[in-house]
Amino acid sequence: MNHGRMMGWAGGFYALLALAGAGWIALRDGAAALAPAGTASVATGLAWGAGGGLAVVAGWHLLCSRSDRLQEFEVSLARFFRGLPLIGCAWLALTSSVGEELLFRGGLQPSVGLWPASVIFGLVHGPPRKDLAPWPLFAASVGLLLGWIYLRTGTLAAPIAGHFTINFVNLARMARAPKGEQPCRTAAEGEPD
């Protein structure tokens, strides 16, 4: 897998999502709505988001370590990211979290509501292959949590932080997984990656 090309395409794609989300927010609520809230609310949002993201990661590891189907899913997904440098994991996590959260939580959710936005978020994560079928359900569930955190905190910093945490931890773990091994089982059992 050419990781440089993947990161370039991802950066461009997520920049388009971020622009679409920012445009949607500005058209609906005015350009001032894009300005960050006070420092205290952003810090609170970051804490809520990171905490929610870590809870999702822990829950995923628990489920995955007990499910052959989810372990097969991770092996299939890990093949795209195996060997990706840590900076690449951070780049993909950052660009995807900013782009998707601006569009789905900032633009879509206030327009259609929490549940419809979460379902749409899951549907757009539809897998290109049958062995990746659990992905949309997981994405919709995570979208529901991130949307709730956004409603709770009132700042997009919260779902961005949560999304970043989930993606970074999982990408970094999959990038280090030995070929053919289940990344979640290895991590859950405490074996070296």
C-alpha cells in the first residue's frame, strides 16, 4: 500500500468535507458560528471528546477480543494501514476527524437531528467489501455518541477530539499489527505488537 498517496488523497478528500461543513454552518448560522467558543468550553469539549473516544476504543477492544467476526474485520481493515508511520496515523486521524465532524455534526446534525445524522454517518461508511460489513454499524453508533457529546458540550471541539482519539489509537494499533494477526486480540491479551 502506498501510504504517501493514501495520505495525500485523504487530505484532499477531508479538506473538501471540512469546506462543505464550514460552508453549511456559515450559510445556516452565519460566519460567526465558525469562531471557537470561549477557551473554557473548548477545553471542556476536548476533555469530553477525548474521554468519549477512549471509552469507544476500550469498548471496541472488549467486543473485538471476544468476537471472531470482529477480529476478521480488523485483519481485513489492518491490511490498508499496516506499516503506516505514526505521523501518518496522526495525519489521517486529524484530517478525518476535522472534515467529518464539521460536515456531520456541525452541518448535518443541526439540520436533521441527532439520530438521522448518525444513521447517515454510518451509511456513508459503507464497506467496499463484504468482510468489512460491521463498519457502518460501528460508525453509526460512534456517530450517535459523538453527536450526543456535541449536544452536551455545544462545541465541535468535543466530537473532533473524540473522533481523533478513536481513529488515532485504532490506526496506530492496526499499523503495528503483524500480518494476518488480529490487532484487537493481540492488544487485549497484552502481547507485544
